[in-house]
Amino acid sequence: MRKWIVAGNWKMHNTIGESVALARAIKEGLSGPTNGEVVVAPPFTALAAVGDTLKGSAVALAAQNMYCEDKGAFTGEISPVMLKDAGCAYVILGHSERRKYFSETDQSVNAKVKKALAAGLKPIVCVGETDEERVQGVTQSVVDRQVRGALAGIEKLDDVVIAYEPVWAIGTGKVATSAQAEEVHAFIRDLIGELYGSLSKGIRILYGGSVTKDNIAELAAMEDIDGALVGGASLKPDGFLGIVAKMT
Ligand code: PEP
């Protein structure tokens, strides 16, 4: 039985004070033990403060990106060691916004995945096709390339999470149907089975793209969907907690 994950990606939103308030509301709003994990990914500036706020709670901390070296002359970058120090358990890697605006490639994502695992961080690796690619009918080949690329040279999958995020569904309000999402999730699980054998049964594959408390239940009911990576709806306690409540 795979443990579900609901992870909130706060993107470039929230000051330190706003982040702490949101984290506190989420921590206090969670009811009882669950058979899943709740994760929040604040901006870098708020990581340590949110980490302190979440201490002793069931909510795990994630970063939204990292560099693929532990330290050195890399002005403006943040290392996996620094993220561990700030209290992170997870790191989101290869988000489509990073691929689009910051030229991330399958190779750079792969280098980061390796370094994250070496530092004891669990990578949430994002993959997904653009609108144009879906219309061209190349969704599977795009996702195949991204998954193979991100996992190249990685032997142990225990700490790896995949997030299937169709780019056309991110921040658009256009959610994939549960059938559309399940088709790609099953494809990813089969691909991982081809690469890693039975380890594919344990890997968590999250869906991301305009998830809300109104559509999560249908998505999460699908066999290969193990939770959600949530952007917009994670910025308000009610929206995020409403999604978590549907998972329990
Ligand atoms: C995301 O940015 O990972 C995301 C899924 O955003 P949204 O939920 O706003 O579509």
C-alpha cells in the first residue's frame, strides 16, 4: 500500500511572516493520524522559519529547487546540504516553470536528483507535456524522455517521488480528467517497471495541475495516482486542508 502525499508548492509567494502564518494554520488544521504525508514548499527565504513552525508536527518541509553541488562559488544558488540544514525532507525538481524560465534540462534535473539523494533529500521530480505536445500526440514520448532522463544512473528508488504535471493544466484551471491523468500515471509506472522491475509498485506518482478540493477525490481514486502536487490551491489554509481532508 503506497502512502499518499499532498504537497503544496507555494512558488514565489509569501513573505516569511505570511509563510509562517500559513504553515501554522495548516499544522493546526490537520486532524488526526492519516495514512499519508502532507508537505509544504515555501520560498527559500521562509524555509528555516517554516521549518521551526512545523517542528513536532506531521507536516514535512520541501524546497522548490536546489543546485547540484554541496558548496562553492555558485552565486545565487542553494545547496542540498543547506536545505537539509533548514529542515527540508523533500525537494521539488524539474518543475515545468524551471524548465521553461530557467532552462532546466533532463540532464540538469538528473544531476540534481543524484545530489539530492546523496544528501538525504527526497526528490519530487516533475514531468509533463505541453499543450502543443499533447495535441501532436507525443505525450508518452515526452514523459518517457523526461522520466528516463531524470532517473539515469539512479539505482534506488525508495526516496524518489514523481509528479506528473501536464503543463497545460498548471495554473490554468484546466484540470486533466481522471482518465487522462491515470493513463499517463499508468504509463509512467509501466516505464519504471521496465527500468526497475517490481520497485515500480512502490514509487509514488503525484498528479499536479489545477487540483482543488472539488476535483481531488476523483483523481485520487485512480489506481496509479498517489496524491497531488498543488500550486494555487495550496496558498490558502482552507483550500489546502480541504484537499488533504479528501485523502484521509
Ligand atoms: C504546480 O505549480 O505544481 C501546480 C500544479 O500549480 P496549480 O495547482 O496552480 O496548477
